[in-house]
Amino acid sequence: MKILVMNCGSSSLKYQLIDMKDEKVLAKGLVERIGIDGSILTHKVNDQKHIVKQPMKDHKIAVKLVLDALVDKKYGVIGSMSEISAVGHRIVHGGEKYARSVLIDEKVMKAIEDCIPLAPLHNPPNIVGINACRELMPNTPMVGVFDTAFHQTMPNYAYIYPLPYELYKEYKIRKYGFHGTSHRFVSMEAAKLMGRDIKDLKIITCHLGNGASICAVDKGKSVDTSMGFTPLAGLAMGTRCGDIDPAVIPYLVNTADMSINDIDVLMNKKSGILGVSGVSSDFRDVESAANSGNERANLALNLYYHRVKSFIGAYAAVLNGVDALVFTAGLGENSATSRAAICSGLSYLGIKIDSEKNNIRGKAQEISTPDSKVKVFVIPTNEELMIARDTKEIVENSRK
């Protein structure tokens, strides 16, 4: 079975074609600047890169070019479209309606549309991508995999906000959490590396990238996570502020003559590591500046490490103990310095890391010492593979 995984953004489209027989990626690529001048498709097969530059006024044209690339006689990887058994779509928000991945039908499409107010930047392009695929591949099953689904196992006292309850009932204001596919994947991989059943484990997963979140996983289920009603909550991130006193917002409105839109842009695009350091939202640049004596860059990094440690400590309490700590995503997978700084403040949990083992990038490996009371892992995330696995299982079950 070959699964096509699609991730549609407002002007972009990422894809992978995966052969589920051995979970090998046959081809992958990225379409950029959809609906904008300079549209480009970068299609990769093994180490070979193929570029297609032509106008793409909408996602339907972009999807068509992706499908053409997959069957191209020169750089394609399949003989015909019939070899694609199903398409798995990454969908950001499923609200409270979906706690697992589902076969897409009209009811599901309506639910995704109903969640647009909760994810106005993400769900609309997700819908456009699904519709484009359904039109071009009318007989191919489509599966929706939601970023929010994994966190629907949180107990109500973990996801409810201390606001008037009517706001939850009428407007669905609550914690949803995101990066669920990533947290689910790496927690499952950690259990495999430990040779244990995930139902016997308490795991804290740290998805640390430009967007970042931490999740408490108990017996394979999310019981709390740092992102909230939107991905703005929780940790300080590349450009997002994370948790702040909400009274800052009316204060800025009243004293700095800022509009709500100004503050929204400020908190999402100009804050976080960029805002504090004044250098960049890229941790590599900030680390370099800190090493050169830039005090604000050093402050930004220490703030970040402090926030991460605070959530790990909180989730160790939520879980009433922890068996494994997992680092993943761009920073989590590649920055030995960050992992060491974070773990150096967790000795009270009995966490000890081996500096030699920790000196790795993008490789699945245990980095804790033999006498560490908590296993510590670096595990590269693979959301596309998780989507493909879900898609395969759902399509196979639908045929029984």
C-alpha cells in the first residue's frame, strides 16, 4: 500500500509518498508561493532534486503538479495514480469532535469547516487541499489526521479555563493543544526504545522548534499539554510570547494606544526569542550571539530554558512521576547545548545525561546515564509517517 501524505498551508503544500510495506519514503516535496508570483515545486527522489517553476493560481493546480511529478517518466516513482491507495491529510483543528483520525466524508468536511473560527489561518487551506485531492482523485480514500486529536483525552479539569463556564459552552473556549501527531509519534517510539508497553509508562515529550509545546503522556494518552486555545500559549517560542499575564493586553491598549490587531501581531510575530534577544527567531543565531557576549541573546536562552524546565516540573507532578523525557523537533533534535542546559536543572528528578551521548543531531538515541532515574531520549519526529500509519489502518478497517 502506498500512501500520499498532504499538508496544505495557505500558500504552500508539503507532501510525501510512503510505501507502507517497509515505510520507505519514495518521494517528497514542497510547493511554495501558491497563488503568488514565483510559484515553485521542489520534488525530491532519494538525493535527486527536480524543480518545476510555473504559475499556480490555486491548490488544485499545485496538487495536479504534484501528482504529475509522482508519475513522471523521468523522475516519477509510480507508474500510475492507481498505485496510490489513499491520501492522508494533516488537519490542524478538529475541535472536540475528533479524538482520532477519520475517513473523510461530507460530515467530516462540515466539522472541519465548523472549526474555522478556532483555526482561521490553518483549516481553510486544509479544506482547499482536501477538495483539490477529492476532485483529482475521486475514487481514492481520504483520511483526516488532526493536530488536536491526541489531546482530546485530557480530563476536563486540565482543559477548562477558569472563565465563566458559559464561554466554554457557547464559544468552545478551552485548551485544545497542538503538535498532537508529533507528541503521539515520539511517545510511542520512546516506549519501543525502552522495550516496554506504553500503557505502563509516564512520558514527558518536548517538541522544541520555532513553535514549541510540551505534553504529559500517561499510559499512551495525553493528559495535559502546554499549548492552549491557540498555539500562542505555553512556552516562549521563536516569535510567540507563550504564557503572559493577560492583563498586559488591556494595559497596552490603554497606555500604548495599540489596537487588538497590533497586539495580536506583537504576541505572535514579534515576541518570544526574537523579541527578547533582538537578534533572530532562529536559535542557532541566538546561541551564536550569546557565545559572542550578547547579553540579551543570553537572557533569551535562559528564559527559554527556564520555561521548558518549569513545564517539565509541572508535568512530572501531573503524572505523579516520570519514566522518560523525550526531546524532538528542530531544537530538541539538534541542539545538544539546549538539552544539556534544560536537563542540568532537573537533577531533583534523578535525571542525568551523558555528555558524549548527548553530542548528536537528528538521531534517535538514549542520552541519559545508566544510573539516571529517568530515561532521556532524542527522537526525531515524523508526523508524516504517523499520518501514513493512521491512514493505512483506517482504510484497511473500512474495507473489512
